Amino acid sequence: MENLTPPTKLVQIEPLRKASSIHTASTENQLNPKPVTDIQLPPIPSDGWVYAMKTYALSRKLLGFLYTTHSYGATRRWLMATFLPDKILYRWKPYQRGGCNRCGSCCKIVFKCPFYYEDGKTTACMVYTTKHAVPPCVTFPVDPQDLREVQREVAPAPCPFYFEGAPEHPTTWGAIKAELRAEWRKRKSKLKEAFDF
Ligand code: SF4
Ligand code: SF4
């Protein structure tokens, strides 16, 4: 006869977990930012207005070369965010900790960015989650040197980002050289295969 005694202990079935990210939640949000909901941002008047404001910001940055070291740090960040492949640009992201508290201090270094908005309670960037997002702002901090530069500029206000650990190639130049070497090895082995030497 079949034994109908109920099991004395129920088995807890674990829900399937998503593969855990190598980034913190804050860094995930930075890499895939969601629009802010705690502030009513003014509408962007037009694409032309955005380009005019970007031109104004660029001219202020260029003028800054005459009197502030921040222009050099900002240019370094812009060059990296614009030209580096993601593999090199984002190599510090798995080690990034802390996060942005939207204090707005870095949007007011030397001059107030025309896309910066505050309502008395909090702050936000008008273009951060739009097609007009400014790459160096979205990728900040690229590496410890980049972070140190902004933290020095906004001090004594704290910018709570920090890094824990370091990637295999901490310096940008080291990472570029490693990528070039890897690419060369790949091509060499393909040539060897093709010509059987
Ligand atoms: S200074 Fe740091 S915390 Fe403040 S808005 Fe800029 S990135 Fe965010
Ligand atoms: S995050 Fe936005 S408001 Fe701040 S500096 Fe960058 S573009 Fe300007």
C-alpha cells in the first residue's frame, strides 16, 4: 500500500536569482541611468538651444585654460570619454564605490553649467538621461586621477565616490598598450593559421 504520510519538512524552493552584477547598484544606475522623479525639470527648448549652450560651455572651458587647472582635468575626461573604447574607458567601474548624491558641486566648478537645475530641494541635470547627455559627465569618475581632480575642485564639499581595488591595467596608457598587444597577438595567430607558418 502507498505511504501517504506527509513530508515532515517542506522544501523551500529558491527563486531563480539574476546573475549578480560586478557593479554596485549605484554604478549600474550610472551606466544605465533612469530619469529622476523627485524634481520637475524644465523642458529643453530645442536641439538648437542645447547646441548653443554646449558651445557656450566649451568656450568657458577653453577660456579656463588661462586661469584654472580644472580645464585640463575636464579636457582629459572629455578625451577619454570620447575616444577610448568601452573596454578601456570602463575598466575602473567594477571597483567604483559610493555614488553621486546630486550635490551639484561639480556642475558649478569655475562656471555654472547651463544644464544644471535646482529647485531649492534637490538638483538635477537637464540632459543627463537624454540624447544630449554629455559623455564626460556620464562616465565620471573614469579613474582615480579623474576623481581626485574633481574632489579637489569641490572641496570642502565631499564627492562620495571612491575606488576599492584596481583593474589589471590601472593607467590609461598601460591599458591601451595591453589592448594593442592583445590585438597584435590575435592578428599574428590568424596570419599563422592562414599561411601555415
Ligand atoms: S560632486 Fe560628486 S556627488 Fe556632487 S554632483 Fe558631482 S558627482 Fe555628484
Ligand atoms: S552633469 Fe549636466 S549639469 Fe552637470 S556639468 Fe554635466 S551637463 Fe552640466
